[in-house]
Amino acid sequence: MEKRSIIKNKSENFAIRIIKLYKYLNSKSEYVLSKQILRSGTSIGANVNEALCGISRKDFLSKMYIAYKEAVETIYWLELLYKTDYINNDEYMSISIEAKEIYKILSSITKTTKITPNS
């Protein structure tokens, strides 16, 4: 249960950072990639919250796996933003470290959650 509350807090705080990044990118007149990262970066927390309200272990795992995939996508968008000079090295390192930490936690949750035949 402890990991779940950790991932809930981390994904919510990360979503807040993503929203701020979205606003920053819009101020630089970048509208396409910013919308992509807004969707994937905030979807992580939304799916974690849905997982925590899951009606079964299978439902929980399904939502956590979606959150995991959204984290992978978010990391991809961050790399593109960095490689196209929309964010600098310091900005990239700061937020990508957090994204990769969330990815690792979600990976651990999805690997360690066991599905029993009647769950």
C-alpha cells in the first residue's frame, strides 16, 4: 500500500510540473509537442488514481500498466523537446529524472502485482 501512495503523490506533483511546462512551451509558441506532453504527462496521475479505485486486482493492474505506458510516452516527448531546443539541458535533466523515477516505480508495481485466477 505504501508504494501506491508514493506513486499517487509523485504522479500528481509530476502532472503539476507538466502543466507548468505546457504553459512555458505555449509562451514560446510551441503548440503541438506541448499538447502531446500535456496529455501523456497528466494521464499518468489520472490512471494511477483510477487504479487505486479499481474494483479488482486485474482492474488495478490494467490502469497501472496504462500509467506506465504514459510515462514511457512522456519520456519520449521530453527527449524530443530537449533535442529540438525547446527546453535546455537543466530543464530536461530536472524533469526527466522525475519522469524516469515514476517510470521505475510503475514498472515495479506492474511486475510485482500478481494476478490470481479469480481476481
